[in-house]
Amino acid sequence: MEEEKKKSGMDPRLTIILMVLMFVVPVGAAIVLHSIEGGWRPGRSVNFGELVTPVRALKDLNLKTLDGKVFTEKDLQGVWTLFYVDSADCNKQCEENLYEIRQSRLGMGGEKERIQRVMLLTDNDKLADMKPLLDEHYGMKVVSAPEKELAAVLAPFEFENEKPAATAQRVYIIDPLGNLMMRYKAEQGPRDLVKDLGRLLKYSKIG
């Protein structure tokens, strides 16, 4: 037996103890960190937008495009979606956000076909005045919901202690499975969106 120990260089019992510790210590550390008030979070995140956790599946969408076509959750499948909510009375911030969304998609180069742009209008009152602006954003899908159904459509885009989705002018990323998974405040610049989007496209096997 002593000869076998010398050959292996380590007591088999010690080997087993070390293997057990390799599994037990990380789990124990995780429990301790999680028990800290408020939980433990890394000091720096690799993403620039705010992750929606858990992701929110967008279901039962009953929207219409400007040309009267039906738009449902199925139209969010298989492609990454840059999603924006605002009024047809598009102010300066709205115009900047639409520009940011368009340029972020173009910035993906050959990967841009994996991305679609969708704008949900909260009203159509000044849609005629918005037409020249929409012409600048050719290819973006513009959709709306019946007034009585709008609140239900916007519900997944509401966040506690933040502005209502209808007026917040946030930009969202929806994954190819139809899940709302990331959001950006109105004042965030396009660089943040481009960096996150590029990373998602690089590592994603879907969409």
C-alpha cells in the first residue's frame, strides 16, 4: 500500500477530499453571497443596456401595420427585433431614437439582415405629419393596436419605478424567440446599443 502511495504521489483519501471540496466550496460561497442583504452582484456588467430578468415572452399580439396587415408574435420569431414605442407626434427625442435604431442595424454590416425594426404607435392622430419621417426609415415596420387593447400590449414593457412605456421613449431588444430581453433609456447613445447588439449576434446561434 505504501508503495502505491509513493507511486501516485498522493493519498487516495486526500484526492477524494479535494474533489468533494471542489464542488462544496463554490456552492457554499454562492449561498453566503446570496444571503447578503439585496444579494450580490458583479461590480461591472458586460452589457450596456438593462437586462430584463426574467425575459418576458410577448404573446397574444393583435397589431396592424400601416397597410392593414396583421402583425402578431409570430412576426417576432426567427429574427432579432429593435422595438420602439412612441406617439405619431414624434418629437426630437423620438426622431433621434429612430435614427439610432436605423444606424445600429446598419452598423452590423453583413449581419443586419438578422435584425428587424418595429415601431409601435400609441396613437395615429398625427400620422400624416409623420409620413416624411417614416420615408427616411424605409423598411421599418410601423404597427398599432386598437385603443382598448393598447394597455394590454404595453404591459410587458412596463417597469416598476420607471416612466410608463407609452411615454418613456425606451428602445428594446426582442430575441428571435419573441422574448423581451433588454431595454435602453431614451438618453442612452447609439454606441451602447451597437456594442450589445454586436455581441448578441456574434454569440447567438438563433436568429
